[in-house]
Amino acid sequence: MSLQITQDGPDVLLSIKVVPGTSGDSISGVLGSRLKLRVSAPPEGGKANRGVERLLEELLDARGRVKVESGLGSAQKTVRIKGVEIDSVRKALVAE
């Protein structure tokens, strides 16, 4: 199955699976149709969501333009990345 990533006007929507409370922040591949991310932040009080946003902002050079849009209390989330093209996101996040 391929990564679920779509262009939504000037933004990109990315489906992710988050594993919180790990020893570090990283991408650990594609799981089904979702990008699997590991974040060191715990799954409490929105900390893991903020960890996801920071990790993707760093990887995509998109400071302040990444927001968890749905799945705030779930491991499966949709993230909006503002003002980017789908091809640049795919190149930055998925190893060919």
C-alpha cells in the first residue's frame, strides 16, 4: 500500500501513525498507508502532538506551518502542512 498524502489547495495532508514515549524522534517507515513517526514526548496533554509538529517542521523546513488536524487523542492522525507541494513533502519524508 502507498503513503496517504494529498494536496489540499496550497497545503498537504499527511496520514501518520505515532508511537509516543520513544527514546528519540524519527521516521520509522511507512505502515500501511501511514507514515510511522516515533516521538520522545509522552502521550499526555498534547505533548506527543506537539512533538510530531516539531519533528515534521524540522524535517520539512516548515517552521510554524505544521498542525495536527485530526486524531488529537489517537495514534492515527492527519497532519496539515501549510504552503508546500506534495512532491517536496514526499521527497523529504519517504526514502525511495
